[in-house]
Amino acid sequence: MSNDKIYQLHKTLHAQSKLMGIDRLYAVVDQAFQHSRGHSIKKGTFHNKLNPDREAHKLNIDEFLHVLLALKAENHHAPILEDLLSLYGMRLEYLSDHPDRQHNYKSFMGDWMGLNKEHGDVQVALTSALSDYKISENELNGIKVELSEHIQALTRLRQALDNVCGKRLD
């Protein structure tokens, strides 16, 4: 496990937190901490713990889990999990939000079109990022988000295909 990969995880965590808004993220995490632990987290300390360049303060496991749950509500958690699992040579597998969903023509086509939309979003993000022949840190994080959403759309379509196999879609 290299220090570069660990630092990349911290940078991804910070970037995804900024997408939600660090103050907004703090409010959600602090409320969860007050509810479960009966005490608050200091706002300045929380900000410092998210900063990848601060050596002294890092999130503890409970804070990290609350941050991930808050980011999951905004669908900003996947790039963090991907970086975390890559430290161990593993990959993230997306599961359906609705595994028992029954599909008809309209819902199947919706999943298919959703995949096409996400594919287009990846193309736009890549094209935009490469317009100056280099990919910045912010552009990389945006591309990772689009790729995660594309993979989720692929998973939904794969499960829809499993559901409609052998059925007539009228």
C-alpha cells in the first residue's frame, strides 16, 4: 500500500466533500454525531480532518463512516470507495437500488436510455477535460463521478435485462 494511493484517497475524499459543500457535510455529520454520541464535532477540526494536506488531523472511523453516508445521499461516495478498495487490490461492485423491480417496456427503455445519457456525460467530461491536453485534479474528480454514474447505469441495465429475459416487452 503506497503513500501515494493513501494521499489520493484523502484528495478524493476532500474533492467529493467539496461537491456536497463542506459546511453542509459538516452539519449532516455533526447532527448524526450528536444523535449517536451525544456530543458535537468542532467545525474547524472537521474542516482540518478533511484537508488532505493536514498531517495532524484525520477522520476517525466513525467520522469517516458518517461522511460516507452523508455523501451517499448525494451520490458522491463511489469515487471514495473505489480509491479505498484499490488500496487492497479490489474493485467496487454496484448493486441495484431495487433488486426486485419488475420491468415493462417503459422501465426497460428508461434504463437503456439512462445508460446512453450517462455514457454521453462521460464523453462530455473527458472531452472537456482534454481540451487543454491535460487533466486537472478537479477534472479527474468530475470524470470519476461520471464514470461511477455510468457504471451504476450499466448495473441497472444488466439487472433489467435479467428481469426481461424471455418476456415480451409490449
